[in-house]
Amino acid sequence: MCGRYYIKEDCWDKAAEDFSILKDRTDGTLPCGDISPGMPAMSVTAGRQTEAAVQTLLWGFAGFDKGKLIINARSEGVWQKPLFADSFRERRCVLPCSGFYEWDARKKKVTFTLSGEDVLYLAGIFRPYGEEKHFVILTREANASMRPIHDRMPLLIRKEEVVSWLTDYQAAEEILMQPLPELQAKRDYEQYSLFENGVL
């Protein structure tokens, strides 16, 4: 599951070190802060004449119930599902971010980041809806670092594999199956109960 991610102010500068296509866009106009479903987000996609391009996409495919968005797609079998197969084959993207959020069983927010990396690349696919383009984030079964909080986690693309993900369908199929990196989890604050600690 991935229902919200965030972008720090230095995220785009760091991402530009990985992808020169972003260098002329790191002028303070790229979005920072929390990105939630329904919002526009900056993505890296395959370019027509280059390995990478930058596009603004809206988060969420139109759902089966009116007014509801589909924000994630399970990577397992994504190439077979009618709603996603065409997008996975022809329109893959990555969403640069600093980290993402999930909520634990007590509805407390937990922030997930990748140790030693300033930028995470979330795997996505996108499709046109009229004049707009919308994306969903691909998810996988959670690994040990995420499992205590949620049974799903976003598919993370290594920076050295982003271009292959965007441009090479066979490589993208292989990336779907790769082990996911261990993440660091941090709660904004810990709320202790006197009763739970045996005081009451």
C-alpha cells in the first residue's frame, strides 16, 4: 500500500544528479511537501527521443465506484489485468520522493525512508483520461522491514535501473520480481500509555 508520499526541498536537486533531464526544472517550481491521491505529481517517464522525460501526472485512475480513485496496482500479474496491462506495457513511470507514509494499527503515522539514499523512486504506470494523464503506484508484498506496519509496500526502483524500467519491457518484468530493499521506519512521536507500561 502507498497512500501518501512526500518530497523535501532538496529532493529535486538530488534527483537531478541521477537524471540530467531534471536539471533545468530544479528552480523552486517543482512541488514539495506531501503528495496525496488526486493531486498532480512530477514523474519521470520515457521520452520520445530521449531515455527520460518529465511529465506532470494526476494520482489515481478512475475507480469502478463513482468518485473513488484507484491509487495502487498490485505488481503481481499487473501485465494481465485489463485495467493495467496496456499501461504496464507502454507507459511506465517513476515518482521521485524523499519517503512515504503508512499508518499503524493505532492510526499513528510512520515514515519510511531508504538508508543512505536521499531519493526514492516509486514505480508507477500511467494512462490518459481525456486531456489529462493519471498514474497509479505499483505495490508488492511487504518485506520484513515493512511487514509490522502493513502487508503491502510500494515497488522501489534502484536509480541505476530507472532507465531500464522506463524503456525496456523485459527488464521491467524482471524488476517486478526483484527483492525489495530494507526500509527505515520512524514515527513522528511515540505516545506511551501508563497503563500499558504497568504504572496503572
